[in-house]
Amino acid sequence: MPLSEHEERILAEIEAQLAADDPRFAARARRRRRLSWNRATRVRVAAILGVVGALCVLSLGFVDGTLAFVLPATGMALLFVAILLGITLLGTPAEREQASVPPDERT
């Protein structure tokens, strides 16, 4: 649900006041939010490209008769590795939540 004009104006005033009171914190919060989103996006894209590439290698095994065993086995291994890396690099929900907390407030 979008904010009303009044709510957007109040939010902008609060953000301006925060930036005026503690500019280092405001800069860190903007930077951390941007970096964490970029890392998660890069991991997802890498995992998807890995799965697509592994499926291509896997399908080549059905086309090329000389490497009928090697290519599908390699494709399955690459598929497993891409999925495993995609899952492990994103981390657990607790780790993602801990990473989103500014360093000064971590326990």
C-alpha cells in the first residue's frame, strides 16, 4: 500500500533529521542496505546461471554419442554444485538477519 503525500513528507522530514543528527549512521545504513541487496542478487544470478549451464552440459550428453557418459555425469555434478553453492552462499535466515543489523548493535 503506497504512502499518502502527508506520510511521505513526514518520512522525508524524519530521514533529513536523522541525516542531520548522525550523518555517519545514515551513510552506513544506506550503504549496508545497498551492499546486502547486491550480494544477494549476485548469488541468485550466479546460482541460476550455474543451473542453466549445467543443464546445457547435461543435454549435450544426449546429442553427442562419443561422450554419452562423461557429459551427463559432468552436467549432474555441475548442477549439484550450483544448487549447493546457491543455497549455502545465501546463508541461513538468522545469518541474513544478523548481517542486516548495523555493526554497533550486534550482540
